[in-house]
Amino acid sequence: MTTETTAPSTPRRRRFFSKSDKITLGFFIGVPTFLHVALVWFPALATMYLSFTYWTGIDISKIQWAGLANYENIFFNTPIFWDAMRVNTVWLLWFFFIATPLGILLAYQIDREIRGHKFYQSAYYLPVVLSLAVTGIIWNFLLRPDGFVNGLLGLPTSQAISFFGDDRYNIWVIMIMASWRHIGYIMLLYLAGLKAVDAALREAATIDGATEWQTFRKVVFPAMRPVNIIVLVITIIESLRAFDMVYIIYGSSGGLPILGVLVFNNIAGEGASMKGAAYAVILFLLTIVPIIAYLRQQFREDVK
Amino acid sequence: MTIEKSQDKKKKKLYAQDIKDRLISIFIGIFALLWIFPIAWTLWSSFRPYTEIMKNGVLSPPQELGLFNYEEAISRMELPTYFLNSALITIPAVFLTLLFGSLMAFVVTRYSFKFNVALLLLFTAGNLLPAQLVFIPVFKMYLALGDLVGDRRFLYDNHWGVVLIHVAFQMGFATFVLSSYMKTIPKEISESAMVDGANVFTHFFRVMLPLLRPPLASLAVLMTTWIYNDFFWALVLMSTDKKRPITSALGRLQGEFTTDYNLLAAGAMIAVIPTLIVFFVMRKQFVSGLTLGSTKG
Amino acid sequence: MLNNISNREMDRRLILKGAAAGGLGIAGATMLAGCAPGDAASAGPVAFGARTVDENPTKQLQALVAAYTAKTGNEVTYNATESNAFQNNLSQYLQGTPDDCFQWMAGFRMQFFAAQGLLVDVSDVWSEIGSQYNESYKIASTGLDGKQYFVPQSWYPWGLHFRKSMMAEVGLNPDDIYNWDDFMGALEELKAKGLIGFIGVDKGGWEAMGTFDILNARINGYQFHVDLLAGREKWTDDRVKEVFRHWEMLLPYMNTNVLDLEWDGGRDMLLARQGGFFMMGSWFGADFKSVSDADYEDLWVIPFPEINPDHARDTIDAPIDGFCVAANGANNAGGKDLIKFAGDMEGVQAMLDTGVPMTSANNGQDTSTYDAFQTQQLAVMNEAKYITQFLDRDTRPDFAGPVVGPALQGWFKDPSSTNAMLESLQSQWDALPPLA
């Protein structure tokens, strides 16, 4: 970072601020920062502390130090935790290898303004606009025992395929539902990034005789590096932090265990205990790694 | 000759490309239809009575079509109340998020001071934290603050409390997007403003803010979608159902004793309308405003 | 702390006595109501929290509230929340700005919040309307400190529900089903007719708890059941394994999509005549009535069959729903006044007058006014000597919902995992934090 003393010739900074400017700047930065720290970081740290205690979440004077008990309980006595880890991993892999690449390719094609691209863009983006509650209702319509798909197969309720209950299907059903939103979301981010890539670059490549795939791989994709990182981080975070979709379908029961629901299930409701806080911290630690990687990339140039 | 040949080749290639594009377009088109199908099916079902489907199956040809489910949904969901609640939460939250986000972005990109990077880091990372990590302490703080000012509903069970938590969380994303955009705005503009003796206030509101219109428009669409659709915070930070947003009113249609799925479908379709309007009205500005990563900057 | 659960056994004679004293109850109620108006007028506006947005119960509660306003002139704000949302948020609700009184359940779920100081002691309400209830209800309304925190509204038994006409078609006489063998025979016949014998649902994570409760009580008896839920017996006990062995015998007669159906899915299967027996609480009779009177008259309930002759059919899950006053409500006196009215026969009558079937806990509801299905519910109830609430009301909340619920769902996915599941249940019980 350059400072005023080392760069006296830079005219782009005023040498001093008037007092009122300083106050204004203080307000500009102070109010948002205070709000953010008070409502996000402070509570996050508090929860980290609480994860080492026994507490019902009600009477503050009854907080008892528990050491690592909650974590031990999770790691050694709670098989559902490992089930959830498994589901979250599948989720992550699915997003990484299937949903996200599809979103990127889609964005690439739409950006080339193929026939009907306007309609396609809206069609694929539509699910992103819907609330999770609505998404749940819509898919329930298709897949519940007396829903569309079972109706199509001609199965009565008693013999209906158990799309949400049977382990052979449920995770894939949820993956498809999640991708339904995720692909549109990634497409949109990537489209925004593609707008920033010089069109001349791509044209030059095509004229040079490069195939479509080569152009994408050798020219466009590398030029998109910053967006790629964002997309990667969003993919990781969305798959680890997933909550709404599963909560809408299964409520807080363990129909399809994922970390986000385990946190909620253990921290809210009647059975609240700080085991939920410990789950939240585990989830936090899992997400913070990609966050750090992302921030390092993002701010490398600024730090220089 | 050679020129002719190469042009011929080019033409052929273009022709081949054209066919390929058509194929790709058809392929994407088929998927697009699949994509819309769930929504279309729900819409279709919302015009049919549930009793008919119970009797004849989901695929039965319709005997009765109409808006009756919508009429009932509108009366049972108490739409005006819940739409108003959604507006009371979404509008201030989006406005404040954008205001604070652009203030932060403005200061960290236009003025150089020690904590720029640290602040940006803090905000961006904060945006990515799981909401459940903060919920118990936030709840307790809201109550404690309420007791302090002598009104428990100061923040808890008050739409402002929900607004603030949304703002606190979403600000990070807004700051991040806006600051990347601001980096693409030539510094000279700021310089000339400062040379003209504009104070910080004028510099921001008169010079920078108008230039931020495109990313603000896209962010407004995204934020509206996210905040409008949230049900988590409204559930845990409010106790009066009549104050909750429309997303929770859908629960009223999901009555334990008589789940009329087609009625629910109508309700869902109604709840979607505001975000759809926002999206289609601002569709054009939407993608162009989100220059993420700013490779050109 | 959990010892109280075992004390909550209801003597069936008390209930019978209560039922017989029906007429007297009404007289008593009117008398009591007569003395109350003085302090009622000073109670001011009251907020009431309903944990349902469903049609039938809403009709009842609105009638109750309207009758209260008509009588006292006190305005009532009616705040209804969808039941899952209400339960998930209850802890925050009670700590924050709850309504003055709200609808809740008896058992550990009430005692827990009472112990946390979030409910108001309503012993004085009991001293006024207590005579309208028999002792067992008072016990169920009592917190761990011996004071009352709850006023009952209604009860319902958990039993085997079926359609009489369906059984007749298959040629079965449900009266002949007394023990396990009879039951298995009936299931076999239903299966031969291509029907689902035993409707299984557990998407919500709580539905199957009812089946667990009754199997455990039938096989191992009431005392073992309550001891198990209180942590005095081990889940790894062979006797618990026996429960799952019996449950496994039912699986061939069950639908395969147990985890895809919530309780209402089961109800709809019964309505659509796709399944024979449905183990559930009798409350859903009101829904059958909403469909048609003929469907309601076709609905019947019998006790779960005997498995171990030592215990015959002596235990039943019969949860009690009712009302509490929230300590953080703005108007505790008003809340008490409203639930006193709700517990008084006058309030009960207002709910009954809606025509929505309800088996009230109040002695004043004359059993001679019961319809056939309600009379049968009472008969089912009376056959039992011991009353339990329900698994998620009889054990710690941080065990029932987050631990037992998913464990049973996991078992349905892989019924051969019984031993592993029970070991895990025990180790999770052992790892629970000490009760504050």
C-alpha cells in the first residue's frame, strides 16, 4: 500500500482531510462495520465459546463448562454426524463435477448468443428466483407418493416409489433439486464474468482455426480465472452450508442428514443443546478453508 | 485463388458451425423445457381442484379448471398483511444493504488507509458464515437490547430486527461486488472531484453513486430475491405470525389436517410474483451490472 | 427429575368415575363460572397463541376465544403459527415476547419449560376448576416442583385404526383380534387380498415412536417402558431387541415408502382404502368427519394386540393437549383467566358446540353425548391400566427429537441394523449433558 509520504507526487489523494471529512469517512465506515461485527462476528465467536459448554439456550446463568464433551459426543457417539458428512461430500462432488460445469457451459453457450438465448437465460434462471419453500412445494408435486411421477408410473400410494425416503433415490433427488437452482445461479455469475472477457480475444481464436472446445479451454476459461475462483468457492460453500432445501422437504427430522439441518435440529427447538453449537463450529471450520483460499486470491493484488 | 479457397473454407466452417449451433440450441432448449416443467406442472395443477385429482389421479383430464384455488389461497393466506410484511422487511433491507455496501466499497477503493484490505476481508468472510452459527447469540442480544430500552419488541419480534440481520449478512457481498466494480471506474473522476474541492459527502453522493447504477441494479435484484425468500430469520426472530413475511404464510395452507396440494400450488405461485416482476423488469441491467472479478480493471 | 414420569400413571377408575360424574361437572362449572366475573373484567386484553393453522382445531379455538370475549368483554388477539414452525421455535418464543397463554402438551415437554421458569404457575386456576377434572389430569398438569403449569383441553388414545367396511369386505371381525397371533393372521388375510396390512409412516420422524411405545409396553410392560425412557434401563437390553424383532415381523405387511409419508399420508391411505390398520392417535377422526359422515362412521379403533400375557393390554399412549401461561407474556393474569375459561366446562362447551369431534378432559363432557367413535375411544382407553403420554413427551427433548427420531428412520432403511442402532442410542443417551 502506498502512503502519502512515499508518494508525494501522486495527485490522486488529498494531503489532508478536513475535520468534517474525517467525521464523514468515520461514519461511512463505522456504521456498517459496527453492524457487521456486532451481528455477525461477535455472535459467531460467542457460539464458538458456547460449543464448549452445556446449555439449554435459555438461562445465561446456567451455562456450564463442558470442555470438549460436545465434540466428543459428535465424533464418537453420533453416527448420524458421519452420515451427514457423507451426504455433504456427495453433494460437494456432485456440484463440483456436474452442476457447476453444466452451469459454466450453459453460460458460455448463452453468451455466444445462440438462437433463443434470451429465453434460455430466463428459463434456467427462473428456479433461482423461487424461494426454497416454493421449490419444496413444486418438487413435492412431482415426487410425492401420489404425485406426477408416481402417477405416470401408475403406482398407487401404497406402492409408490419412495423418492424422498429410500436411500437409493433420496440423495439423487435432492441433488437434482439442488442443481435445478445451482446451475442457474452459476450460469448467471459466469455470464456476468464472460461479459468482461474481451470478445475480440475469442474471435481471434476462432479465426485461428481453434475449435469451439479449444477456444473455451485455452482462451476463455483462463481469462476467467477470478470468476472461476468465485464459482469454486460458491460451489463449496453452497454444498457444505446447504440447509433450506432439505429442511423444506424433511423438516428437522433426519430423513436425509446434512450438517446444516443437524445444526438447526440441535440448536433450535425443544431439544436445544450446545451440541448444536459444536455442529455449527464444525461447519464453520469446514467452510472457512475455502473462504481463506478465496480471499487470498481475491486480495493478493491489493495486499501487494 | 488462394483467397477464394480460404474464403470457401471459412464459409464451410461457418456453415458447420451454424449447424452445430442449432444442435446445441435444440439441446439446450429441450433442457430448458425440462427446467420449466416442474413450475409449469405446479401452475397447471393450481387451476384444478384437489378433490378431482384425489379421485381420478394426477394425470386425469381436467373436468374443472378455474381460479378457485387462487381465490381461496388469497383469503386464507391473508395476502395483504403478509405481502406488506415482506415489503417492510425486504425494501429497507435491500436499501440499507446497498447503501452501506456502496459506502464501504467507496471508502476502501477511493481512500487509502491502513485497514482497507482487512476490512474487505472481514466483510467478505462474514458474508460466507453459516447463519446458524450466529443465531442463538443474536437472539439473546436482541432480547437484552430490548430489555435495555424497556421494550422487548425493540428488535425481537420486530421487522427492523430481521432487517438488520439481513443487512449485516448481505453487506459483505454487496461491498465485494461494488468494490470490484468501483476499481474499474477511472481514478481521474474522483481526482477531479477532489480537486474541485468537493467534500467526501459530495464526492460519494454526487459523483460516485450515479456511476454505480449498473451494479446497484443487479445487486438489488439479487438481494431482493434472497431477502424476500428467507424464512429462517423471520421464523426465529419473530413470535407474532402476523408479522412474518409471505414465505411463512405458505405454512397456513399446509394445514395438518387438510393438505390441499393444489391450493398450496396456487399459494406458491402467488408468493413468487414479486420476485418474478423484479427479475423481468430489471433483466437487461441485471447481467451487465454484475461484472464480477473485473478482468478489465 | 425424570422420576415424575413414572408417577404419572393414571388410574382408570378415576377416569371412569370422572365420566360418570359428567352431569355433576356441568353443574359445578356453572356455579364456579358464576363467582368469577369480578376479576375477569380486570384481566384486560389477552393474546392467545395457537400451535395450529388447521381447519378443525382452528374452528374450536376460535369458538373458545369468541365465547371468552362474549362472556368477559376482554379482547383476545389470536396468533396462530403452523405447528412445526411453532415447535421448532418454542424455546425462542417463550423467552421472547410470547402470547399470554398458548396451546401446548402435557408431559416432559411441559415440565421442561416449567423448570426453566418460562411457564406461570397456575395452581390457583386448578383450585378453582380442579373439581372438574379427575386426579390423573392434575398429575399430568403438574411440574417437577409439584405445582400445576397446564390446563388440559383434550385427550386421545393411540390405537389401531381401521375402516369397518373394509374389514367386513375381507371377512375379518376385528373384535376377534385380541393377541399378536390374531393380528398376524388378520394381516396375512389383508395381504392375500393385495392390501397393505399395517400402514407405516415416519417421514416426520415422530410417527413411528407410537408403534415403538406400544410394542415396548406390550412386550416388556409399562414399568420397563418408563424406566427405559428415563434412562434407568439400557437400550442395549435384550428386551428392547425383542421390540424390534416384533416390529420386523410387521414389515412384510407394511408399505415400503414409510419414510416418504407423514402421518397424513397414512390417514389418506386409510381414507382411500389402500391399507388395513393404522397405528395413530385418534384425533384424526375429525378429518374423516370433514370428508363425510359416512367415512367418520366407518372409522373404528381397537387397542394394540396383546403380545405378552403378563402385561395383556394394560398400557396406552394417550397424550393430553391443553394450555399454558407464558411467564414472559405481557398479561399473566389475563392469560390465566383465559385458560381458566378454557378449562372450565363453559369454555369446553363452546368448543364442543362447533361440532368438531373432541374428547375433552373435562368431566363435564357427558360421555352419553359421545358419538360411537368417541365411545369406542373411551373403551380403548379404559381397557388400559397405565397411561403414557408419548415417547417425545415422556423423555428428554434433546434425546427424543434429535436422537430417537433419526434412529428409527435409520432402522426403517436397514432393519438388520437393530443392534448397532441400539448401541448408538445408548451411547448417545450416555453422552447427554447433565440436566440443568
